[in-house]
Amino acid sequence: MVIGNACIVYVTLAMSKQYIHKHDWCSRFMNRAKTVIHAEYEIIKHIIATVDISDVKERLCPDGDEHALTRFNKGAENVANLIQNLADRRTHRLPSEHVDYESKLMKKVRA
């Protein structure tokens, strides 16, 4: 059933026009975790795509408090960058047949 739930999340995200990873979720979840790094990467990408922080925003940013909103937005951006960096640092250690695999050499050329 994990595959079915992943497809529902993908469709829900597509309909709400939120961030969608560049590859279809269904095909990504059909493969078994081949390494611990592979499992970590898939978990991180799932967190990026599905975690909703709007409840935290409502709690931390009272209406009309522009300073709190600015702080929240900056904090959210920092955390998003940190989590994305966790994923990016694992792409060269993914199985070579993974759609997001990128060799260290290609990362250096791209940089």
C-alpha cells in the first residue's frame, strides 16, 4: 500500500501546485532501498515534498506582526536549504541506476 499512498501524495501535490520532485513518485517507490544512504535520501525527499508548516506559522506569527512573519520566513528558508543540502550531499552515493544519481565528477563540472 505504500506505493498507492505515494501516488495519492503525488497527485495531491500536483493538484495543489506545490513543489513536486522531477520524477514520478510511483516509479521512485517501487525499488527497494539498496543502501542506507538510498533510504535516507528517499526519506529526506519525502519530508521535503509532504511536510506542511502552516500550523507552525499560524502559531508563531500573530496577525499584523510583520517582524514575526519575517523571522518565520527566514527560518523556514534556512531549514528548507538545510534539508535540501542533506539530500544533495547524498546524490553521488545513490545506486547508479537511480534517477537522481549524480557522480562526484559531474557535480564538480556543474559547480
